[in-house]
Amino acid sequence: MPAAFAREEYQSRLKKVRDSMSERDLDAMLIGDPANMNWLTGFDAWSFYVPQVMLVLHDHDPIWMGRKMDAGAVSLTTYLQQASIKPYAEDYVQRAGVHPMEVVAGYLCDLSLQGKRIGYESDTYFFSPKSLACLQRGVDGVQWIDADLLVNWCRAIKSSAEIDVMRQAARLVEDAMTVAYETIAPGVRQCDLMSKIVAAQVGGNEQFGGDLTALSPLILAGEAATTAHPMWTDEKFIDGQTVALELGGTRKRYNAGLARTVQLGKGPQTVFDTATAVEEGLDAVLESIKPGVLAGDVHRAWQTVLDKHGLVKESRIGYSIGVGYSPDWGEHTVSLRAGEETVIEQNMVVHVMLGMWLDDWGMEMSETVAVTQSGAECLTRFPRSVPVID
């Protein structure tokens, strides 16, 4: 099971991170986000539910430090050699009175990092305050520097190889949405629909298989359609419901998102009128996306259409997307919202997510979009109109 990309690709990514570290005068960077570990080395394992970190130095390959049981996955999925694998014993796993970062602190001392400037990710789901406190106690004289999102911003501009993989992820989510359209109907249970969707996401196609998506597939139906991120139930779809589906396709841990809306039986005309307005807004957003524009300017194109139709959407309308692990496929960097001054650059990839949640129904429409030299390329391709399904 080789790494997902060529060694040269990973070396290019490592250079980006080291250059960013140098700009901040960091001697080392401690990574807790498994998506960042994967992006830098290819490391891929469901091991992030226990403490693990990856250390980036200027003069050494990245060093993975985690549970001994998971150390084998480093050799299976990365280019890293044995000197870059530092496990801790099983006795440190979820045991009162000890913590795995005590062992990691010892490894940092062995690397003579005392007195150095070490950056760390302060707001990732996977590196706890307790972990940081344990390291701070265990390594004398270190200056711990909040370098949150340093790696994430390095990830924001994709290589051509990454975008190729995201095109594959887009094919997977299109297939999953097709299955959803073919299966959903009044009387079908939400859980039964979801089982077919997940099978399509993971099963893939004849050319390649899929991975678990970093964001759970979502069904917005009935009362749940008035909120943004409900989980499915075992309730049956009923005639007259407007149902929004937010799905993903994931290839080599790279995610592509796609949201669409269906009408089960006859629905109010306002559903179709709103969908027409949202599609007009999506066209305006896609037309505005090009290198050099501000994220806030992209949002303004959307807001102009909303104002024209008297609609309101308070949340952002898109975000950077790429490699990711549960619970999120967003990169926590680029956001398309009012006043955002981030400059859109070529080879960024964003999930443009347009959702309207009203008093008793909701709808969604989205595309995963790559920024090209001349504009926007929709990686996802699927009909946008709201079909009526009896």
C-alpha cells in the first residue's frame, strides 16, 4: 500500500511548510491534525482517536510519534524510514495517571529541542490542552509558539496531482447522488436511502474505489430541513416533502462535496422559485471566482442576487476543501463571506455551498470548484434543477 503521491510531491509540500516555519522563526513544528500528517507524508490510519503527533524539522524527515499499535501504518502508507517512527507503549493508552505525551516529551528532549521555538496547532480537534500541558512540563526551556493553521494554509493551493484526485472524488459523489435520486421516494426510510448512498461512496466505480467521507452524508427532510446539519433517522420520507441531500465523494482522503434538492410529490411553488434564485446566485458566484479577487467580492456577487429576490442567508457560502478526516472536510482557511479579504488564488479548491433554510423546509445547492487561470472549473457536474419524484 504505497503512499498516495510520488515522493517528489511530498518533498514539495514539505518545502512549503519549512519555508513557512522559517518565516516565523520556528525550529520545529508539531502537527496534531491527521489531515496535515497525511498531506505531508501520506500517513493514513484510523489512529487519531488516541494522541499522536508529527514533528517537522528543517534537517530531518518528519517524525511520527504515536501508539505502537499504529506504527506499522507509517511504513505501509508513507516514505518515512524507521528513524522517523517513534511509538509509545500500550500502557499509556487511556490509563489514569499517565499520558502518551510524557513519552513524546522524552523524544523531543532526545532531539535536543530544549530552548528551541516549537510551533504547534492550537485549534485542531486532535491535539488537546492536556497534551500541550504535558509537553510543556516535559521539555525544559522550549518556546511554544501558536502556529495554528500554518500547514492548512500551505495546503490551500493545490498541485495538479491533488486536483486530479479531487476530480476522481467528484465522480464518486456524482455517482452517490445518482443513487440517491434513484432510491428516494415517499415511503422509503431515511436510513435505507443512506445505506445505499454510503455503499456507492465507498464502493466507487470500475476505475477506483472510495473512502469514508470526512463529513457525514446529510439528509434534510421534514422538520430537520429547517436546520443545516441534521443526522438521518429511520423515519420514512412522505409525499410533499422537500429534501436536501449534502453528500461527498472521497478519494485518497481528498473530498469533493455536492448538495442538491429534490421535491417528493407536489410541492409549493416557492420551492422552485427559490431554487431558481439560488441557481442564479450560484452562476454569479462561479462567474466571479478568478485569481486575484477577494473572497468577500465572491460573496458580494451572491448577495446581489439575494437582494434582488428578497432572500436572506446569514452563513458563509463556501470554504476551502481538500484532504480531510472526520469530522470535517473543510481546511479552516478560505471562507467565502461578506468582508473577507483573503485573496483567491489559482489552484485553490472551494466547496461553494448555497443553502436556504426557511420556516418549514430547506434546500441546498453546491459545487466543488477549482480556481483556474481564467476562472472557475466545477469539478462536480450534476443537474441543478429540483426534480419532482413521486
